[in-house]
Amino acid sequence: MASVSADRSDPPIRDAATLILTREADTGAEVLMGRRGERAAFMPMKFVFPGGAVDQDDADIALATPLRPDCRARLAAHGTRATPEALAAAAIRELWEEAGLILGAPGAWADAPPDWQAFAATGHRPAAAGLSFIFRAITPPRRPRRFDARFFLADAGHIAGDLDDFSRATDELSQMQWVPLADARHFDLPFITQVVLAEVSAHLRGRPHTNVPFFKNDTETSEFIRL
């Protein structure tokens, strides 16, 4: 599938990746979320998971641990300009930039590209073995930004360091916090985030991971399929 716009007035569709981090607390499962700024061009003031567009350098990142074969195969289904590895790297980088958390394995990385140098300075390389690909959605037409977004789920046990230390995060997301999954729907969420949260709940309840929902909105006709 080629990433094309629904009409000439629409912005181009960019490959993107989102990382949904979960952990178990005394009160039940929690998910990591933050709020976009009021001046953000895309989804201002909404609570979202860390994520963003794939950068050019993400395609050249050597992962310390690879994606699981089943996860990689689903990411490659229905075509994409970004490789599965670039999508995984983008999700890990966005988690680092927006939350200051490290999904990585110990290792020296002297030749890290500019966007990854702060991550490399922690003594880690990005590790993808803990990622599960659970959702894909293309932003509908006539939006200020359009993305072909892949949503990854990961347990916080794969994070290196303090799960509550967001001091190294950029200011792209504010109010970064662990939200009880049962309360997340009371936040101001984009529609697609509400849908993805239902998928997260099903996965945490142990539903077999046999396919991935895909909201395909690359043309005027929306389509729902499973990968």
C-alpha cells in the first residue's frame, strides 16, 4: 500500500509509531500518557501515548535485540515505506524524547546519529524484543497532519531505570503520568486513542494475539481490516 493523500489539498501521510507502556500497580494496570500542548498543530490539548513520525535516521538504527518474527511479519503486511525496524526504532526514540524513559539494552554506541546521542549517552542501545504490534491507523482526510501510525505495546519491566523519572523528557508532552487503565477514558482523548485503549485492555486480559486491527483511511473510503 502506498502512502498517498486522499486529495491534493491534504498533507502527505507520514509513517509514525506510538509506544503504549503499561505496568501493574496496586490498583490495577496503568498506562503512560501525556498531554499535547495547546498550540500543537495535531490533536492540541489531548492526552496521548508517546509517539511521532519516523525520522530518516531511524531506518539505520541497529537494534540491540530484534523484533519478534510474528511482530515483524505483521508490521510488513499491506506494505509500508518504513521498515519494521525503523518503526520500532521510532517508537523507542519517541518514548525517550517525550518521557525520558529507556527501552534499551546496555551497550556502547559511539556512532549514534544526532537524534539518538542523548539516548546513547545513557549507555544503552534501543531494544525491540519487548514490543508487540497491536494496532494500525491512518489519519482520515482533511486533517492538518496525517500519519500512518503503528501502535506498539510494551511492559514497563523492559524499561531501564526509574519508571517515574521523567526529568530527561522534552516538553513536547506535558503532565506525563501513569494513568490507571480503568480511569483513562475520563481524560480528554482523541477518538483513536479510545479505540486503542480497548485493544490494550483486551491484550492485558490475555486475549490471543492473532491479528492486528487496521483503520485504513488513505482514501476517501474508510476501511477496517485485520493484519
